Amino acid sequence: MTADALPMVVPAQELPARVRIHEVGARDGLQNEKATVPTGVKAEFIRRLAGAGLTTIEATSFVHPKWVPQLADAEQLYPLIGDVAADLPVLVPNQRGLDRALALGARRVAVFASATESFAKANLNRTLDESLAVFEPVVRQAKDAGVHVRGYVSMCFGDPWEGAVPPDQVARVCTALRDMGCDELSLGDTIGVATPGHVRHLLTLLNDRGVPTPVLGVHFHDTYGQALANTLAALQHGVTTVDASAGGLGGCPYAKSATGNLATEDLVWMLDGLGVETGVDLGRLTATSVWMAEQLGRPSPSRTVRALSHKDQ
């Protein structure tokens, strides 16, 4: 909360008492940067995010450097953050990625699936069913090792090649990942086209298909300015895990119409005003994003970061 006691807390009905923010800035936020971010800067970014109260910070991806050069330093980065007091999940695209992550002691991993054929081919170079077949042994090995597994599902609300995505198609992918053993699922609005009614409809359908709300998280992009509205709709449905990126960093290298993720500061401002606990210190988080923006050489796109940092000048 700021020095002048804003935002004023006015709780709303039918909202969870607490929300867990799954911070993706260090991985999803930085993966699309053109200039290489030094490994030490990434490690310091993660430390500052943890210092601001974030308890889940997605650290990196064990993908082949050819596909995501910005995250080629995963082996160098992970040992530098081993003492950070937060869960540090990592993305593993295949068996080799999982082996690399486990060798460094990772205890939380994520696989990245698609709800559409077009994006599966663009992002994974496989059909949708072929990609699910690749993930099955990866998830099984991770679970056998006692590791928590998150399943990302991209293009849940729209696809730049296919347009509208049938909710039944999304449900099929989600149930397949749950049947494999994924502990949680993150529903991705990769190109930011979702609206609140669409969000509620998909969440209800997933519940009807046997996917309970407690295992669901949401991952919204703000392309059309709908990320906070969509998040509120998800919270009203009972979702308590929300993905966000400090400073609004990120996009998607395989979907050119995708713009930045929901900014963590914008999310925290809204939740603070609603009286929903996050455990995040907004002032320290804002300072972290201002610092990271300086490292990247450009201002943060987060409205809250801009507003609060301007007041401090």
C-alpha cells in the first residue's frame, strides 16, 4: 500500500481470501528479449522478486538454446538461486529438458501444451496429439521422482491462425494432462482475446469434465486490455492461482500478435483494493520492476509501476 493509504480497501463478495501469484517474469518475461540479459542480472531479479514476497517464481526453461537463446544459461543460473526462499519451477519441453532440470535438483517443473493444432506445430513442431504423447513419459518420470508438475495450455481462448478455439477442444487437452498426472493446469490466453464471459464458460466446462477449480490457474495477456477483467472473473469462479509478470514483461516468440503478460503490480494493486491477500509488498515489487526496466533500457509497460514510480520522483 502506498503512503497515502491507496488503494482504499473495499472487499467484494465471492472472492477468495488469498491468491497465489505464479510469477513468470524471469522466464516468460525475459525469453522474448532481443538483447541477452546477463545471468547475474537474472539471478538478482529472482532474488528481488522473492524479497518482495513472491513465493512462486518461474526461474528458467531447459529448452534447447536454438529455440530460446535468451534462456540458454539455465545450467548456470539455477545453482545461483538455490538458496532463494521461494518455489522455483522450470519449464521442461521434453525428456532431455527434464533430465537436465532434475540433475540440478529442480523440484517443480512445467510442460507446455497447446489447445490448437496450429500453435502445436509452430511452437512444438508436432501435432497436438504428438506433443501430448511426448509429455506423457516426461510427466510420469517427474511424478516418479516426487516432483510437482504444472501443465501449461496455450491458446485456450483464441489462436492467431485458427481464430476462435472450441472450449471442448481445450477441455480435451486439459483432461489429457490431468490424466497424465499434472498437479495443476494453467489456462493461457496467449494472444489476449478472452473476455470475462468466455472465461467463466470455460472454467465451468472444465469443472463439468472433472477438472476441479483448485488445480486451475489462469494466465492472461493484456493485448485488448482485458487481463484484469478476466482475472476478476476467474477469481469469482474460485480460482486462486494467477500467473503474472513483474513489470508486464513478456509476450510469446511463436505468436506474433501476443503482447505483454498481465503485470504483477497491476494485479497486486487490484487485489490489495479488494482485500485479497497475496503476501506481496507492492512498493518493493515496483522498485524491482523499475530496476529491471533499467537493466533492459526501457520503461516498464505496467500502469501501476509507471504511476507509483512517477509519484516517487
